[in-house]
Amino acid sequence: MTHDNSALHDLTVAQLATQLRERKVSAVETAQHFLARARTHASLGAFLDTNEDVTLAQARAADAALAAGTASAAQALLGVPLAHKDIFVTQDFVTTAGSKMLANYRSPFDATVVAKLAQQGVVTLGKLNCDEFAMGSANENSAFGKVANPWDATRTPGGSSGGSAAAVAARLVPAATGTDTGGSIRQPASFCGITGIKPTYGRASRYGMVAFASSLDQAGPMARTAEDCALLLSAMCGPDPDRDSTSLDVPEENFSRSLTDSVHGLRIGVPAEFFGEGLAPDVRAAVEAALTQYEKLGARLVPISLPRTELSIPVYYIIAPAEASSNLSRFDGVKFGHRAEKYTDLIDMYKKTRAEGFGDEVKRRIMIGAYVLSHGYYDAYYLQAQKIRRMIADDFQQAFKQCDVIAGPVAPTVAWKLGDKSEDPVASYLADIFTLPGSLAGLPGMSIPVGFGAGEMPVGMQLIGNYMQEAKLLNVAHRFQQATEWHSAKPRGF
Ligand code: GLN
């Protein structure tokens, strides 16, 4: 196949899948093209592991299936390359979860989400940088270096799925997986001007996702368009009863089926609490312009209230560390991962291993978590937080009596400068205010690019749906992207 491949990286997943199916490009040349881009733009810091032999072997297998015409109808993604957030365990690549604790760790199995995408014929380009154990909002907590935002290398790509968002925005991959515990798909998507969706809690299996806060963690796709996210999410979701007891007993769904439905008459709830004092004027302007665009498409804006929005910060930063402190107890130097070299006895080995292996933010959360779960404080903090979590979920159900979807900003500001909040964890926690409520309620949420703000940085709008309303969310996002061009904007130099 001899033709100009120079713009292969500008194709969306949907376009690439079609070209591959029609044999206009091969999976091998596509994979080689993207691997070369990853090398050229290595200074972004997005990739943590690549393995050309593995990738090309997968691509050759995809080409063979494409040539033989043996692809099943279910293999809509045959030959499409993507990369995984380094929180998903993979047999063929190292899995670090951004932690020294797991440096060079190789899993004996693939995460369910990784395996499901592989069944669809995707070609894996490698593993993408993230905050250590997915704790963070700027990707600065990774033990393996910072990630630059392709729109401005002095700024953060967001976190914790910062490598995924930067790689998609810089067109080093057509799409990537991410995980979202309190905003880690939506916020980096917003900061990097791409599209991402976190499904309803339980729709995608957590098996093989290195656990942070198990009652919140969810996997989802990050890509340039809602159409691509629909394709990928359809492949990622589905029950996994034997391996994840919290995975929902809901059949797989084709999230692309209603993409082009009209949004005429759609009621968009606009929560007053998402447009208060803390919202930067540039972000407000871009989100309000997007809402006006929706009105032009025939949607109706409905003022709503999510009265406990502010409480979502203390509630999340009690529950997530509590679960993290329990989940991370497995990293003790005995079973797997890092072990201190010098120690006197077993207790000393535990202590030294954990002191060496975990970064500051992870240690902070383990301490907070152990504290709020301890005898005497459990009722005052953990139990209280659980009660308010329930109320936050109820507030959404009240709101959904008046509207079909909820819209607002993803984050109060555009991407900040690298280093700006790294010494001040609370400042970074506060910036999670708009993504945490939906996470605590377990609702699906997405981020779509809606313009540019301060420093010419991308602004994302958040769309939140009721449980199982992923298809609706993707439809609402897709209609916006059919009418606007924000999702096609490209950072200079990529
Ligand atoms: N920024 C939030 C945190 O630090 C959310 C991270 C996430 O969703 N994984 O916990």
C-alpha cells in the first residue's frame, strides 16, 4: 500500500476503522505511524511503556483477519490502535500505576477492559502515564515524571489520566482508556480539549484496574469525538459477575445506536451551584456559549439545584482515602511489587518498603484514610460522609425529575501551570468540585470541548446523565459536535 500516511493521526477512530476495513491502510502501517509519533513526541511524557514487537504482532494479526475477511461483525475496532492508562494491568506491558511500588511489575493477566478491547481487534500501542494509584488532578504525582499539556507544555494535562488525555490531544493515539474515581477522565479531557466519558458505576468491570477507591473507580474511553467514545465504550462495558461483584447485571449495549437522535425538546438542567463564585469567567463564558448553542439546537435550559455540591469535597476526601488505605494495604513487600533491600525484621520490612515505595500524596491519603476509619473517629467522619453521599445521590434524583441531562463546567479553571498546586494538596482537591458529586452518586458523566479560555487553553463542558443513560449523553454530545468545530481544534506542532 503506497500512499501518503502523513495525516493518519488526524483520523478519528471511526474513520480509521473504516479505512482499515476497506483496506485503504494496513494495521501494521497505522501502528508504525503512531509508534513513530510517540517517539518523536516523547518529551510530552505521555508514554510509560511501549513494546514494538508486541504491537506489531497484534497489528499483523489484525491485518490477517482483515485480509481473510474473518473479522466478526462484533470486531468494529479491528486494527485500530490505542493505548491504556497505566492503571489497567496488562500481560504484554509493564504496569506501574504510576508508582515506584510497582516499577517493572508485570501482571499475569489482562484487565477485563483490556481483554474486551483486544477481542474487538484493537492494537495496543503501550501504557500511559498517570498519577500514582490515580490520586491527583495534575499528573504530577506520578513516580515516573510529569506530563506536559500539548496546548502549552508549561501547563498540566490534568489528572489522574493525564497521559491518556495528552496522548489523544497530541494525536499520538486515536484514543485511550482512562479511569475516573472523582473526575480523572472528565477533568484531563477538559484540560486537553478532548472528549471522555465515565459510565455509570458498575457498567465496566473493575477487574484488573489497580484499585484506588473501589466504590467510585470506573473505566471509560478518551478520544476526540463522542462518536469514537460511543464505539469504544460499547466494547468496554458489560457484566463480569465472576470477577467483579459490583459489575452490573446489565447486558452489553451499542451506545452508537442513538447518536444522531434530535435534541429538540431535550431538557438540560443547569445547576446554580455549578455557576457560583469560584467559577473562572473564561470557563463560564465558554460553557454558557455552549448552552446557548444547545438552545439553538432545540433544547430547553432548566434551572436546577444540587444543594450539597460543596459538601462533595469533604465527603469524597474522606471516603476515597478510607477505601484507598484499605486497598493499598496489599503493597507490603511480601506478595508483589517493591521490597526494601535492608531491614531488621518483618515489621521493619513493611515500614521501609512502604516508606520507599509510596509517594507523598499516597502516604497522605493512607494516613487520612486510616484516621477516618479508626475507632472513635469512624462515626464522626466515615459514617457521616456515607450519609451525605446518599443525600448527594438523592439530590440528583430530585433534579432528574425536572431535566433529562445536567450540564455545567468540568473544572473551575482551565489547566493550571505545572507546579502551581503541587505544594498545596487542598487547592487541588477544591478544583474537583464539579466532578465529585456525579462520582459520589455513581452517575455517568462526560466532558466535551466547548471553546478556549485563559492562555488559549481548552475548556470542557460536563454532561451528567441519570443511571444507564450513557447512550443519551453520547447522543447529546454528538449533536453538539455535529454543529460545532471545537473538537477538531488541534494544538500547534502536532
Ligand atoms: N482528583 C481526584 C483525586 O485526586 C480524582 C482522581 C481520580 O478520579 N482518579 O482523588
